[in-house]
Amino acid sequence: MTDLSAEMLAADAVEPITSAGNAQLGIAVLAGIAVIVLLITKFKMHAFLALTIGSLALGSFAGADPAKTIASFTAGLGSTVAGVGVLIALGAILGKLLADSGGADQIVDTILAKASRRAMPWAMVLIASIIGLPLFFEVGIVLMIPVVLLVAKRGNFSLMRIGIPALAGLSVMHGLIPPHPGPLVAIDALGANLGVTLALGVLVAVPTVIIAGPVFSRYAARWVDIEAPEKMIPQRPSEDLERRPSFGATLATILLPVVLMLAKALVDIVVDDPENHVQRVTDVIGSPLIALLAAVIVGMFTLGRAAGFTKARLSATVEKSLAPIAGILLIVGAGGGFKQTLIDAGVGRMILEFSENWSIPALLLGWLIAVAIRLATGSATVATISAAGLVAPLAAGMSTSHAALLVLAVGAGSLFFSHVNDAGFWLVKEYFGMDVPQTLKTWSVMETIISVVSMAFILVLSLVL
């Protein structure tokens, strides 16, 4: 779940770092993943070190030149930190401003006052789905985390009961609904109609997010009964605050990046002219970096100054926000490095070669290919791009509705079972303070439910339409 251009480069333009056969490469992939899991669970090694060692082990098992393996890992780490790291940092600053100014308290108090205890998971999935509509998954997470953790803590909820619905809302939007990069690329590759795909995507997304979010969260909370990690919970503002921001100003600040990115997406769809002045402006202000940066700057006034912060206190707030995320950045970056090592080793091409002769229905074929590439590489976007490219010839004679369903099938497959080779896995693990087995039982199972349930609804729609 990283920057689209980097994913496309990785998927289509990088020469394999090894000439190993498919059997050796398959064994190398399994061995590399096993090394990471063993180091973290058995030897309690820090995930950053385990991912680094696992990437080098993968290259060695595959017979790749060590220098190429190192270059691949560092390139993946760098591109992930460049694409996600800045967003995490900006999100942490915005979260700290929300917390220290009392804005997060205002949001949480309002939610707790308006929503009943039984309705809280439903409120979280609705908020996350709205926020996640135009946002990359990582951006949605950094915006939602302060609210999720505070609601769980203040309302005395299991973290999974509140967190899983929020994650489900964000993930379903990322995999199924344009203007997210994966669905947009698949729409282009398969020649599908964007409007029809969007409409059918919403039809599939609504029941899917209900089952994978509020419904599954009941079981996830039993399997992994944990509280919000203290180190990640935004602390209550000190009592010396002159006042705290209003609910409306706080909500507007949180939604500002959502609005900017949604405006970019709509202009890209309606105008679709790179030379158009309006589109060029929205492409800049609607980019995740600028949108979040704008929210931080606006937040300094609508949150910080509104709470009576001096310039010195604003500066101190920003400084304090960055220290806790250092470990998260390294782990997420190393996860991106491992993913890039897998891709550069030729795992995606190996899966495509295996699937060339599969004689099954097009919708199921697209889903299975995306599942295989997702499991092997950890990247939802690479899985979507590669699978869409392979099944594109099958879409030539399809009706408009079935071409759209094929896009959704590929997107559904790309979400299947996120595990240790996905940077998103480590992002969720660290933010929620879980260990690897707990993350597998909650986040990974939730992703699998989204993939399988959405595919089931897609197949039902294919029989009706």
C-alpha cells in the first residue's frame, strides 16, 4: 500500500535480481517469510532487524547477487518512507495538535454523547468509510488513530471492537472504490466504465464493510482482548488551557485533507485534461503531502491558537509528536524493503506464469491471480496492476457491467490475507500495540474476510446483471 508510481515501476519495469527457477524462488519466498516470523516470535527480535535479515535471507536462498539484494531492499525502504513516512509524520503532528489543544477530546466527547454503546462500532465504520473514500490507506490511518484510541480508552471498549470497524472502512475503500489507484489502473487496463464500476463497487462495499467491520469485530475482540496502547494514546490536554476548539472547527480541520483529495479526484474524472489550469491546481493541493501539510498549518490556528497556544508551545507540540513514530517509520520502511525484494526477485512474474493456463471463469481467475500476487509480494496495488494486465484480453467481449465486476474481482483479490510482507501489516501492528500473532488473528483475518465476502457478492451480481 504505497505510492502508485513506485508500485508500477516495481511491477512492470524492474529486471529480476535473480535467474532462479520458479521452484527455487518459491522455496526462497517461504524461507524468507519463515525467517522473519521466527526471529520476531521465537527470538523476540525487533521487527526492523527481522525484516532486514529476512530480506537478505530471501535473496540468498534465491541465489541473487548480495549487492543486488541490498540495493533492492534499500530502494524499497526508501520509496516506502518517502511515500508513507512523510504522511505518518504529518499525521502525527496533526494528531498531537488535536490531543494537546483538546480538539480530540471534543470529537470523542461528542461521539460518545451522540452514539449509544451498541452503535459505536457502526459509527466508527461510517466515519472511516467517509474519510477513506478519497484517501490512501496510510493517510486514513494516521487521521483516524487518535480518535480510535481515545474512543476505545474513554468509552472502555476493547480496542478491536472499535479499531476493526475503522480499519475495515479504510481497507474496503482502498481496494474496491475509485479514485483509489488500484481500481483506477484496473479500470483503465480492462476498459471498464468508471461510473458503473463506482456504483457496483459501492453496492459490494456496503455489505462487505458491515460483515468485516462491526460484525467481525465482536469475534476479534474476544480473540485479542487488548486495550489501547498507552504510548500511542493522545494524552489529555493539561488543565492550563484557556479554552478548547469547537467541535465544528476540529471536524473541519480533520476533514480538510479529505476534501482536498476528493476535489482532486473529482476534477481528474470530470476534466481529465492534464493541461487544464484547474486540474493542475487540484493535482497539487489534492496530493496527500500538500493536503496533510495544509491541515497541519490550518490546525495550528484552528486548534493550537484557538486553545491559547503560544508560538513556543506550538513548536514544542510539533517536536514532541515526532519522537514516538521513529520505530513505526523504520518498521514500515523495512516492510516496504522486503516487499520490493520479493517483487524484484521476480515473484510477480512467477505467479503470472503459473496462472497462464488456468481454465476457470474470468471473474474467479482475476481474483485468484490477484490473491496469489498479493500473498507473494504483499502489495495490493501490484496485485491489482498485474492481475488486471493478465485478464485484460478476457474483458474485450464483456458487457459494461461484467467488465466493471472484473475490476472489482481483481481489487477484492488484492486485499487477501495481509501478512509480514505488507508494510500495512506493520503499520497496524505498531499503532495498535499488538504482536505478530495478534495482528494475524485480527487484521489479517479481517482483510481475508473483506476479500472473500466481496468476491461472493461480486459473483452474485454477475448472475443477476
